[in-house]
Amino acid sequence: MRKCSQFRVAKDDIPPDPDRFGHADNRRVGGAPDPCPGPHPKWKAHRMPITIKCNDLEFTLEKFAADSLGPRTTCGFRVRENGQDSVRWKPISLEVSDATGNHWSPRLDPQLEHMTGSQIKIGFYGALWAEEDAWRLRVKFKRTDQASDNEGFRVVEFLVKPEQTTPGSASSEFGILRTFANEQERDAFYASPLFQAWKERIAPLTEGRPRPGA
């Protein structure tokens, strides 16, 4: 971020074949002056849901949530065409930026993509900073029922602040905390009837495909 006079960098020295069940405390911490400390403009996020109209199309951002423990950020979109819900438009790329000039294009996680009725949900690895006033979300949509030409794409922008959803807060997400002595103990747990029964029990309560290790 560019809003502090200095920034700190921490480096963990991890061996080529790290122990997956614990790490030694071998961290190096350094600092340097911020080369561009500001002042910077302030953006104001729009209230959700946010609808952007493009002629006969309406693109609505209904959900924008960051999970700092995931860490991941998820988005929920709904598209209407000629006044009717449409599933013919799909978000294919995102660009995220802040008021200080930071910007990047995160890679979408296919495991977080799914449809709920006419709402399409997508997500990417990494949780956006909770203290930012607003993020600009630039989304490219592609029409899925025709050839890839200029008429088959739309780019829309939203100014939005993500909802922070972490397990233990108002979020409906939950999980289990597990620690194993070795890989054999871990594999035995995931193969156990107890764990398989738990996965079947929570399946109706979850959205999308399970993440690896979940």
C-alpha cells in the first residue's frame, strides 16, 4: 500500500522440502521508506447492490466479500437483458485497483465459480484490505452463445468496499482446525468414516465445489 511513510517486508526462510505440519521461527524483517507516500485521492464506495446499465443490458454486483482467513475474495453478479434475467453473459477477467494507483489482474479460481439461479459467483485467491475506502473492480463479461467478436464483450466498472467475512463473525462459513503429527496420520483422518460422514452431512449447506484439503 502507499498510505504509510514506510513499509515493512518479512521473509520466511523455508527449506526446499518444508515440514507441512509446522515451521521454524526463521523470519527476517526489514523496512524502507515509501517512495510515493501521497497525498492520494479518496474514493467513495457505492452501496450494494450496484447496477451498471449498457443499453439493453444491466450488470449488477450483488456480492463482494473478502475472507482474510481463506484468503480469498468472492463476487456475485446478475445480468439482465431486455428486462429479463440472462445467463448468457459470463465474467471472464477482473482488474482490481485502488486510489493510490495499485492495480492487478487476479487469476480467477475455477473452484469458486458456480451458478445460483441466475446469479453467477466467481472468486480469486487473496483477500482485499479491509481498511481501503473503495476498490475499483473492472470486470470483462463475455457472451457465451456467440463467436468472440467485439459485440460479444462488455467491460463494466464498480466502486465497492468488500464485506469482510471471516469464520466466527457474522459469516455463515465454518471449518475444522486440524493438526497432525505426520502425513500418515493426516491421510488416515481424511480416509476415516468419521470425516467422510461429516463431508456428506455438510454437502447440502455448502456452495460450489470443495477446495483441496477441505
